[in-house]
Amino acid sequence: MTDPTRRQLLSGALAGGTALFPHHAGLEAEQERPSPELKSRYARLDAALQQPVLKRELFPEPVVIETLELLRLENSFLCRVRSRSGAEGLSVAHSGMRTLFPIFLENLQPFFLEKDARDLDRILEKVYIYGFNFRYNGISLGLPLATIEFAILDMLGRIAGKSVGELIGKIHNPEVGVYCATEWREKPVEESIERIKGAVAEYEVHALKIKVGGLMFMTRDMNAVGPPGRTERMIPLVRKTFGDKMALYADSNSFYSVGEAIRIGRLLEEYKYRYFEEPVMFDHLEEIKQVADALTLPIANGEQDYSFYGFRWLLAHEGLEIVQPDNYYFGGLIRSMKVARMAQVFGKTVVPHMSGGGLGFLYNIHFVSAAPNAGEHHEFKGLKTHVRYECKTSPLQVKDGRIKVPTGPGFGVDFDPEWVKKHQAVRL
């Protein structure tokens, strides 16, 4: 039998759209008797979480979801949603749908049918309870869920004649500044610098992010760290190469221990980098706070998070300056906007992580357009895509380090109908 305490915790987790983290079990005792100040901070965060995101008032009549399809052409996946009145929306799935399509079809698709899309905020909460879906938390659930949400938002935007940004907020950023997201941590320093130069020149960006350390703790035994001392050489050399006007960021992808993260963080401070992303394991909340407390350099985290719990704890404890939900991994724009709102309560910034996907950059810039506390530069991995589309309200090109956000209805792009027709409905 489940004891009352555990039952209450589970009930609270589900009501807030969160999941219990095994790593966080040691934090429960502290939260049972929070100080008055901490209790007040949590109350403010919870109030932000409870506010609806979708502007339901834009839709005076019900928008009942009649069909929701997953379409496939080789390794390309689209989601198409149609309302009972004939409105339609389309989205492009992340490449991970190749392995996750059964979850789309079994765990999510049935729940959305016959629902009123105006209730999307509530639907996105309840779907985590449906069929015990919270057991699939993480990318496995978030990625197909986001794909569905994107299609529904596209449909709603076309009904209302509004951009997606106008559905989930006010337009604060009609243009979005981008940084060049670089990789190549396994390459020699000199080769990495040359590759970074090429990427910066191609897109005329004024900001870039480098990789430091290896890729999480477990890769140390897989020779992923590169030559000894590589990070210590890269940090100053990148600054010297690109000068003081270039905004620099660094990401360790959860590689360091607390002590090593602090040591590297101080080197980043010396060379005026602007934030340190995932300095330690992403869900080791107390360790993230230890690093934040030891450095003046802002700490960023959140691309791997799949519940509101980690963001909430770190914001309540002043362990984070920049929240980074991934719009795909975290389950869509509405859930990510709730994280941004929590951050805004305490004057913190949102810089969403951008994973792959044929139009990942498009979904990202629409989110940023509506976030009042968005950072100065946002992740950008290039414009190459297999998707065949046109955009009438933006060239969707980087000009002087910025991208103009489409202003057309929905996501502001129209897919080539002949290309869409080649996709076939996926069934189990």
C-alpha cells in the first residue's frame, strides 16, 4: 500500500505537471519546513505557474480537435491537426520521432481527440496523468507532445489571424539575436578555432558558445575530453581571436565536479564570458547552487529538465540566473513559457535550448519573440533543413546577427502541398 505522505507528494507532482526526481529525494526534508522567506518565494513561483498562457479569449467558439495525424516520408515526420470546423495546422517533428512515434500514437494521440483546443493549457497538464504518462517523462514524452502542441498552435494562429507569439504573450522581440552554437570539443584547439571562424563568418553573428570539458562524467572513459589542457587553452584563445566585442558563452554539458566547475568558471570570468551552461550534472540541484554561489559568472541550466520541479527549486534558492528549457524536450511552448514566467518573477533570464528538428529554429524564435525576459542571444545551428516551405513575412535569414520573426498567422510558414502529400499516415 502507498503511504499517505508518498501519495500526497505524487498527487502534488501531477497537479503541477511535474515529476518526482530520484536525485531530489534528499531535498524533501528541507522543503517540509521552509523558512518564511523560502515559503514566500515558492508561493510567487507557484502563482506564476498557475497563470494560463494561451489567450483563450481570442477564440469565442469551441475549436474541437477532430483528427490528429502523424505523417511520415522516409525519416521526415509531420503532425497535422484538423478541427471539426475544418481549420488545419501543421508542424515538423524532431528527428527523434523515428524512435518515439509509438508514444505519439499510443500515449498521446487518443487523449487529444474531441478536446477543445482552447483548453490547451489544461490539456497539457492532464495528458501527463492520462495512462500514467508521467512514467515516460523526458524526451520520450516531451518530444512527441511538443510536436502535437506546435500543430495545434499553428491551427489556432490561423483561426485567429495571429502569430503564435501573439497567442502565448505579447511581441517583445520582433527580431531575435542569435549566437553560433559550436561543437568540436574533440578536435585540437587550432582546428576548432578555424571551424568556429568559418561558422561566425557564414552567419555574421556577434555571439558564440564554445564547449568546455568533455560530455558529462561518463565520457571520461571514452576519450571524449580531448588533449589535456585543451579547455584551459581554448577559453583565452577564443577571446583573443574574436576580440572583446564578441559575446562569449561556455557549455560543459554537465561534465565537471563542483570543484572543477568553479575552477573553470573563474577562468571564464577572467576572460569575460557571459554565462556558464550546465557546469555540473544537470539534475544535481544542490551542486548547481554551490557553483552559482562561488562564482559571479551567471549559471545557466535546464535543457535536460522535463518537469517544473528543478527550475522551481533552483529559482527559489537563487541557484540559477538563466533558465534553458528546450521547446521540444520540455513538451512545447506553453510549458516553456511557464518556466520563463517563473524566472521573470525574480528577474532572471530565459535562453531556451534549441535541439534539432527540421524547423527547430522557427519554433525557437517564435517563443523568444513573446518572452519579455529573453536573453540577448539565442541558440542557432544553421538554416539547413529538409522541409519544403515558404515564408511571406520574413526571409528567415541571419542579418547582422539577427533573425526577423515571421508575422503571418500561426508559425507564419506554408509547406509545399505536394511535399506534404508524399507523407503517409503512420499507424501501429
